[in-house]
Amino acid sequence: MDLMTDRDVQKYMEDGYVVLDGLLSSQECNELRQRMSEIVDRMDVPAHCRTTFSTYHDEQLKKQGNADYFITSGDKIRFFFEKGVFDDKGEFIVPKQRSLNKVGHALHAYEPLYKKVTHSPKVQGMAKKLGLVSPVILQSMFIFKQPGFGGEVTPHQDATFLYTEPLGRVMGMWIALEDATVNNGCLWFIPGSQNSGISRRMVRTPQGTFPLTDFAGREQTHADEEFVAAPVKKGGVVLIHGEVVHRSAENTPEDSRHVYTFHLMEAQDTRWSPDNWLQPTEELPFPLLYTK
């Protein structure tokens, strides 16, 4: 059975997002979470995270380290921590498994379980149903949304970070590996907001300058009542148009809200901006979604 009906396509086109149940089985979700738990158990904490600062210079070096680590993570599996999880000696003050904000950005390329899900017949079927001719995978992330301090994500549009010419060529697939509810930080959208363009871009700065990225333009302000909640059951997926405005609240309950998410781009007749933080590399050109 196709996961996506004509009505779902219509809703995606009109609202800029659609929630679909049953992309993954409960067991598949558990396997992805178990694999991530193993990855986290074995991780080496990057040196810049353990930097202790005593001076302004140390602080700047740490910021530079963070930025370098991020901007070169497109073709690697790297670890991004929540604030306040290390003490001033660089040791964990929370359990390791609860310390992370996300892991990214190339799980889809190097982790077999994640690669299989990303290229699965159901995912390919949804892309085809939406008329994507030559979709490529830009990036992937495991998002933890830790209980207690899985912070809020402020209103944004994915195309701010993943800019194309023309716009309208990027789509996120956001897969709930646990129930995502109004209480634990599900996504909220402004339906139809994908038709207003973007007002802000994150761009690489000229080589040799710091910071390595900067923002051009500014985020528009949005009234809270414009947002509609999009809870999704474990194993379900939210398709997210690159320009739809969305956010998530912090996670206050005792349970995590694990998500595997990745972004696709229709590569046909599309220019990927050379100013984007994320760039294809020789080691990892953006892989084609459709496998023969």
C-alpha cells in the first residue's frame, strides 16, 4: 500500500507539510535508536568540547573549534552537545546518553541501518508521488530532544540554511522514532507559509574570516496563534517543505523525543548555493535517492 494518497500530496502542496503514519515499524524505530545508543557509547568527545577556558582567547579558540567542527561535518558523523553538559574540566555532568542535541550530518551515507531507511522503497515512493525526478540526499541528523533540557527550536525555514535557486527544491523528512506530542516537543507549523519566500539566509563568510558563517537578512516575527501542532506517532513521518515556517517547543517531560531526519533536493534544473554551509565533497557528493 502506498503511504501517501493524492489527498496527502494536496495537503503538502497547500500547507507546506503533511503528517503520514506508518513509515517505520516499532521494531525498525527501536533498531535505529539502539544503533545510535551504540554510536554514542563509543564516541570520542571532540577536543574543542573539552576545552576549559580561563581567558577570552580560550573562549575564542573554543568558538572557532565549534565552528570548524560544524562546517566540516557534512560528510561525517559528528556529535553536537546540549549546553551545560560539561563541567569546567571538560567532564560530563550528565549521563553521556543524555548529553547530545544531535548527531549529523552523514548518517545516511555511512551507517547501514540509516542508509537503508533513507533509501527505502517507501521513501522513494513518496518522492515519486511528489513528482521528484532526480532527488539527492543533502544531509541527515539524529535529533535527541533530551528530557528536561531539549531546548526549543525557534521559528525557522529550512531554506535559510539549505538555499537553492529556484527555491522550492528542498524537502525534509522528519521521522518520529518515539511519539512526538504537544508535551514533548513536536513540530508546529504555519500552514501555507511556504509561499512567502525567505527573509534570512545563513551564508559562508569569505575564506580566512571568522565567524565562518553569518546571517543575511532577519527572521520575520510570527504570532503564536499562527502555529498549528503536528504531533506524530512513533514510526510516522512529517514531510516538510523547505520554506514552510516551523518550530518546536522544549521537551519538559521525563521522556526523550528521538527523531531521524534528512533533507532531499530535487537536483534537476536546480542550483545548490555555493554560499550554503553544507557543500558536497569529493568523499561524499550528494547521493541519489533513487537506487536502481
